[in-house]
Amino acid sequence: MAIADLREWIALLEREGELRRVSVEVDPHLEMTEIVDRTVKAGGPALLFERPKGSAHPVLVNQFGTLKRTCLAFGVSDLDEVAAKLSDVLEMQPPEGLVDKLRGLQKLKSIADSRPKVVKRGACQEVVLRGDDVDLSLLPVQTCWPDDAGPFITFPAVITRDPRNGSRNVGMYRLQVLSKNTTGMHWQIHKDGRADFMFSEGRMEVAVALGLDPITAYSASAPLPKHIDEFMFAGYLRGEAVELVKGVTVDLEVPANAEIVLEGYVERGDVAIEGPFGDHTGFYTPPEEFPVFHVTAMTMRRDAVYPSIVVGKPIQEDAWLGKATERIFLPAIKASVPEIVDYDLPVAGTFHNCAIVSIRKAYPGHARKVMHAIWGLGLLSLTKGVVVVDEHVNVHDYSEVFFYVGANVDPARDVVLADGPTDHLDHASTLPFISGKIGIDATAKGPEEGARTWPPEIAMSGEISRLVDERWAQYGIDL
């Protein structure tokens, strides 16, 4: 059974010994961040702050903050199990026999059953505040870092519709609280929410869901193609449809079991200065104009729990959301670039500064082909540096990767410089949104690539390795 909602997820975390309740009063202004930062970096538990200063709503932070908890959220022992489920769909072929047909029908049924289900009532609307009763100060929104411009909602699922065809988009975009009923809407230039807004004429309705089951919450951050509904994706991963209910003031559906929902609109030409904000890059992003989100209704469950996430210098909780994306989307990347064996997005590279890729090298220049493929693939196009290694290299072992970078690279021959789009938050680029790229070919080279005779790598013979395995206990060496 899928985890139904945030409360069921909190109960599971507590049963597994993965959650600590903080019963003393804690201030969401900076103090909470310092506690969370120390806890995350120590590999500590999820935290439920039961008495945030100035609010009656508990705060859940660090729910994804370790690999163990991220796997628990998806109901797996290894994130590659989630990837395998996605791979089953991507690799579907025309069935050749009855058994294949039955398997194919089961997969298709699983996809069909993943579509969101609209229900008449939702727990998210047990408490409804409209108009002048809307007051965002009721929520314990964190001000995370000393130079932040104010409190920021950091773990939302922002729901919009493409005005051209009505398709839904769900994204995770920070919201700076500007007043009791307005926030900034941080739609970066490469994001689908911004695309919806740019195609709108005048006013566009928006809903923001806070406090979801962990898979649906994750799905808001997933880099899906624009035509794929994030709630359907969540339903497929959950094995159970996401239930939605119609908003009370907007013509949008929202997760029925959300803890809190903000409804409202943005309007062309209505902007405000947003930021600075201490971001996942480890630096403050500067003030910039973004649309203003006007909140027309605020609905909640009784005794709603407010979810938050702290971002900053790695490692933070969002590292595990990024690692989940890395693993889950490997099959999709392989479908586009089949020679890729594996890849790693180092946490220290904040997921868009560096990618390490292993390939089945088949011809001269193959590594360069893969570099340019990465630079043309969805949000991976924002990657500043790509390191390509041979298929036997473990891309997750950075010492092994660095060994091959040092051993196999002639900088005059194996370094590729290019340029292309960069992340909106990248402060190092000379111009906003575009930067240089660097590719490093750390694969073994042949004479066709200008190399001399390539030496064999040192390795012990299999026969001796097996002999030592068999006799190890006799040596009396404890390792």
C-alpha cells in the first residue's frame, strides 16, 4: 500500500526510529535552520518541531535527509529499484506471444491506473480561509539564512495549467512571503511554470500544495517532459492514484490529502523584487523581479503540519531528492543515449555543475559525442562540466574517477570547451543564463585518436585471486 499522506509518512518515520520530536519552542527565524543544518550534516533524523515560535502548526524538516529515508519514502531498499520500474515502461516492445501480451497489458493497466482521481471532498479543505481571512503569518515559514530577504516557503508543489492546451504542470518553486496574502513566485527561466505564465494572457490561476505524501512531494521536483503530468507520475511510482479535489476559489485540482493549500493567481506585469535567498548553490541569489502570487484562499487540514526544507552549502536535504532523480531517470537517459552505462551527479556539484558518465566506447570521438548529447538533454543541458570514463569505471567512486582523469587525459587532446545554457542561479557565468562548458575525455585512447600504444592496466590474475580468497583465513590477517 502506498503512503497515503504526510501524517502516515510521519508515523512510519517514527516507527522506524527515523524521526525526532522537538518539544521546546524553536524560532523559524534562523534558529531552526542552524538545528537542521547540524542534523543533516551529521546524517541525523527527520525533525518535527512541535512548538515553532509564533505558529500553532508543527514543522517537519529533513524528511528525505538520508539515503535510508529516501528509500523508505519510495518503499524500496535501493533507488535503482524505482528506476527499474520506469525502465519497464520505457523498454516496452510489441508483444510476440501470449505471455508477452499479458505482461504488456499489466503494464498498460498500471499506467492507466496511475491517472489522478478527482474526488468530491478532501481533508485539505477541513479549514477554509478566504479573502481578508487569509493570513500567511499563521504558517511557521522559515527565514533560513541571515541575509535572506524574508521568510520563504521552500517545499511547495506549485500547480498551474498550460493556457494553450490545459495540461497540468506541478513544480517546486520557492515563494517569498511578501505580505499576509502575497508571495513572490520564483519561476526561473528554464522552468515549465514560467513557460505556462509566459503563454498566459493577463491573469493565470495557481495553487500551491504543502505537506504531501513523500512520493507526490518528490514528483514536484522531478525533471519530467512538459507533456507528462507529475501527479500521474507520482501515481505510477506509488502504485496508487493521487486523489485530487477541486479548489475552492480556482479552477484547479489539488491533492485531497495535502496539509495546506494556497489558492490564487499571478498576473502579467504584476511583479515584485524577490530575494536575496541563500540557495542550494551555497551562495545567495541576488534580488530579481518575479511575478507576485496573490492568495485568494488558504485551506488546511485540522492541526495542519507545515513542511519545510533547508537548502544551502552541501550537504543538505535536497541532496537526496537530487540523488533520487539521478537514479530514477537513468533509464530515460539511456533511452536517449544508449551507450551510457551509468552516471553520477556529485552532491558537491549541486547537481548541475558536474556530471560523471561511463560509456561503452565503440569508436574514436565517442566520448565527445556523449558530452554533447548530455549538453542537449533536458535540464542536463545546464551541466557545466562532463567527465566521460570507460564502462568498467565506477562513476560513484570519485577516487577511481580521478585516477582515470589523471592517468588517461592529455589536456591538449582530451579537454573539450564549449558554451551553452547554464542554471538561472549560476553566479559564476559572465552573462546570465549562458556559460562555458568543459568536457574531459578520460576514456582509454587508440591510435585513431592520436594516442601512442596504450598500455594494459595492472590487475592480478583470476587464478591467484581465487587462491587467496580460499586461503584467506589461514593467513591470520584481520581486515
